Amino acid sequence: MAIRALIVDDEPDARENLRLMLEDQCPEVEVVGMAASAGEARRLIAEEGPQSLFLDIKMPGEDGFALLRSLPEPHLPVVFTTAYDEFALRAFKENALDYLEKPIDPAELRRAVGKLVHALGDPGEMRARNDNLRSVMADPVSPLSNRVAVPSRDGLVLLRHEDILYLEASDSYTVVHARDGRRTVSSKHIRVFENNLDPRKFFRVHKSYIINLEHLASFSRSEGNMAVLDNGALVPVSRRKLPELMAMLNTF
């Protein structure tokens, strides 16, 4: 019985090339669909019920890790396709994850599919692989270690810490303001972000605002106790939070 697989890659040529290679080299794999984005992948996963993913890591918007985080547990077994540097590949190797470095070598593809067949036939192996995958996603050396996963209406948006200027509460929602002017609306309360963001980088200056201290340019009393960010944005600082902020600034 063939393994039902979904290919997820934002590059059309890469998707088709992998499909043809699987058809030619790995008859035990049946490609049931191909997705160009994480959103399309979620739809096809729900419709086609694949048993495994061939997943590109670097995709615009939501990358491969963001897709996996948005899926219900347990994760589908994954063969990564990636052009990441050697450092990231070592992290995958150490956590016993399957990956294919682009351009894909046929022998490496057969090796990865062999591991996939073994994993699907061994529930204990599957649990171990899922645990290892979660370790990579949480590890400080992971490509995700300096990013914030922002739950949005369409899934997840991953933003680098340095690209976030400030977060603004809007009723029970939170608006994340990025350096490039992008605004991402999350259904999570600002308290959730406060509890999960690195307190060395992010500080809640007001009941409705969290600022990225790396983008704090100055503090203005003339504007009414405002944190001035390096893009010129003014963020109010509450009376209650003012002493703590000033104490932090005085330690610089």
C-alpha cells in the first residue's frame, strides 16, 4: 500500500521536480497533492488526509515550521526540503529528522523515503520523531529561536524579534506593528504576548502597549510621558509603569 504524501513548496518547479522524482524513484509514495503555501497545505491536509509531508522550510509568509505549529498533534511525519545553511542542517541531523538539501539527490530521496516507511510502521519511532521535531522548534540554535509566532485569522505569521516595534491591545485582540509598516492582528490577548515574549527585549509600558526596547530611541515628558521609537512612533507610558521604565533606562 502506497504512502500518501503531500508536497509543500512555494516554487512550482521544485514541486513538480520532486513529484517526478518520487514517481520515478520511490513507487511506494503516492503524491496526493501539491501546495504552494501553508494555507493551501492546511486545506489539502484536511481534504486529502496525507500520511506524510515533503515540506519546504523557507516559504514567504508562513514557513514550514509555522505550518507544523498550526497543525493538530500529533504532527504528520515530515521530510524537509531545504536550502538552509550547514549549521541548521546539523541541528536537524542531531535531532534525527529527515531532510533533503536542494538540489535533491535521488539517492538521498530514497534514503529519506526509507526512513519515512520505517517511521510510519513504528508508532514508537513516530513519537520520538515528533518529540525531536518539537525540540528543534524550541531549541535556541533553531532558525525559529529569534522569532515570534503571531496567531492570526489565517494561521500563523512569524516575525523576527528585531522586526517588531510594538504591540497594541485592541479589545481582546492584539495588533503587532512591524518595522516595515505591516500590522498583524492576532486573536490573542496582549497578556499572552507579555507572558511569552523575552522580558529582556519587550516591556509592557501601558495596559494597552508593549514596546521592543531595542527600538526605544528616547523618552519624552513634553509629549505626555511617551516612549519614542526609532521610527518616530509615540507610545504612551502609564504612570504605574513609568518608574520601572525609568529605572531600566538609568541602568544603560
